[in-house]
Amino acid sequence: MTHSQEAEASVSAGELQSHLTSYDSIELLAVGGMGAVYKARQVSLDRPVAIKVLTHACSASLQFRQIFKCEAQVMAKLNHQNLASIYDYGEVNGMLYIVMQFVEGRSLHEAANGRPVQQKEAAALISKISRALDHAHDSGILHRDIKPANILIDADLDPVVVDFGLAHHVHESTMKGETVFGTPGYTAPEVLDPPYNADQRADVFSLGVLFHELLTGQLPQTPYIPPSRLAPVDPRYDEVVMRAIHPSAAFRYKSAAALAVDLDKILSGKELAASPLLLVPATHPQLAPARQALTPAVRPARPTPLTPVSDSRRPTAQLPSLSNQSVSSAKASLVVLAACITLALAVITLVISSHRQSNQPPVASGGLPTPAASTPAK
């Protein structure tokens, strides 16, 4: 972002100080397209805080105002050591702001810096993040934008989930005309495809992508390659990732807590329950060929590339009618051919039998062969 863009996206620390007199030592930390984040000191309690301020343009948008208000209300209800706490919310000089817990550390994006993380450390991080999100899910809240930049790592190497700006109620579907937000590569298919129905398994998908990235240093690719084939990783983590990022939500972990349970099992040396999901490779939906825009009434059946190898459950109705007709024709042809061969064999047998009888010598009444008449010598 250029300096001029930063100026548009943020207010100066001095200007913010003049409006928020309860805080001092304000300094700009980061600038984004929707606003900026500042570090400050809350004077009354003498503690560091983070102040997130939306731009004038975003603050003027009804949709952004609703999202921002939702974030403040959501975070105020949550109480978990791995979720950022909120202290205040309001509007100043036409700009919305949230005052929240300041986490001394770096984002997971900065900490990992595109490199693989030691597998036990990665599993422990994802387990803690999963349990934090499960706490949010129990309150009926989805995050919908889990990615490295929204996970802060504190001085004790504990993760703290921030930025519930895209949070949504579990029982709320995206309304027609509402912009669908998310980060490519981390967002579950059902969040992106009409009618945008999603539950806690959408966050589980993002957790699986994040775990794969921590283990390998890269996002899942198409065709899918399990983490253990890309880095020195325990193959049991392959199964955890596959269960988390399955394109069909029905095949994923039912909750973030269930994902954490499996990770904790591996960390403690226990075995996971057998799963058919590793029998065939997965396809990562974010990297599949681009699809044409579809109306909700024309939703194609989503492929399930992790279907078990056995075909016993595959419905025959999926076969085209032409294939069924071809099978019937082939059977009828075989029956006719078999009948022709049988008839031909019968005819050949009859001919051979008649030929043998015509070549036998005549038999006398006594049953012995009659000697052939000799030709007199001349």
C-alpha cells in the first residue's frame, strides 16, 4: 500500500488521540484496505490495548457497520484465553472503532514466514486454536476467516484468535445480495457457493488448511498431496488434515473440538480410529478449475474425491440409460450366439456319425464280417 493509500485508510495517531482522550501513547501498528490498528495505553487501568478503526468509507457502509458491530458484540460475549478480549466499541468523527486486548507478539503469518513448523508445535497450536473456536461455536458464532494473519502468537507461544470481523451466527445464512467475504485457499466451499449455508465445519475446513500449511510450508494443492509426502511428518497427521479439508462438510470433523481430540491423541502417542478417507487422494476445492457462476436453483452435485474404493454403495441410477441398454443388447447377442454354436455342433456331430456308419463293412447274420470277394488271378 502506498503512503497516500495509507493516509486514506487511517487517521494520524495525534488525531485519534484528540478524539479518544481515555487513551494515550497511541501509535500506528498496521494498515489495511478497511482500516488500521493502533497500539495505545488505557489511562484508567494503565494497560496496553489495540484500537481497530474503520475508514470513513467503510464506516459509511451499512454492511460494514453491521459486520463491525457484530464483531464487537461477538467478542464481548466470548471468554477464552485463546480468543482476544474486547474492552470498548464506539464511533468517533464518523469512524467506527473497537478497543481490544493487545497481544505482545507477532501474527502466525509473520512467525512461520512460509516455512514448515515443527510438527508437534504445529499440532499443539492447532489444538489450542480449535478449542478456542469450539468455545465460540458453542456461543453460536462462526469466525469465517481463519488464516495465519488472524492468529497472534504471544510471548508464551500461545495462539490468540483475533479479527471476528466476518463472524456470523451459526443459524444465519448469507442473505441475497450480501457480499461473501473470506480468504482464497482457506475458505470452505459451502461459504463461497450459493446458497452459502455454513456451520462450524466451515471453520474446521480453514483449520485443516492452516494445519497443512504449518506442516509443509504451503497450502494444499490439486491433485492433493498429503503432508507426509511433502515434509518429514507423521503420516497420522495426513488423516487429520484430510478429515478437516474434505470438500463435503458431511465428511469433515463435526466440531473443532473433535479435531483437537485427534491432535491430542497423536501428541500423547495414541492411535486414531481407522478411517477410509486415506484410500484415495483428496482434491482441494480452492484450486480446482474455475466454475461458471450458477444460480442457487442449478447447483451441481459436489464431487466427493475421498469416497472409499468399494463400489457397493454406488447407486446404479447414476449410470446413463444408454449404458443399461447396451448391456441388455450384449446379453441378447450372447444368447443368440450360444444357440448358433450349439446348433452347429449338433449338425457336425450328426454328419460325423453318418459318415462313420457309411464306411463300416456289411455284417452277416452271425454277426461276423463277411470276407470281401477276391478278384481271381489271371
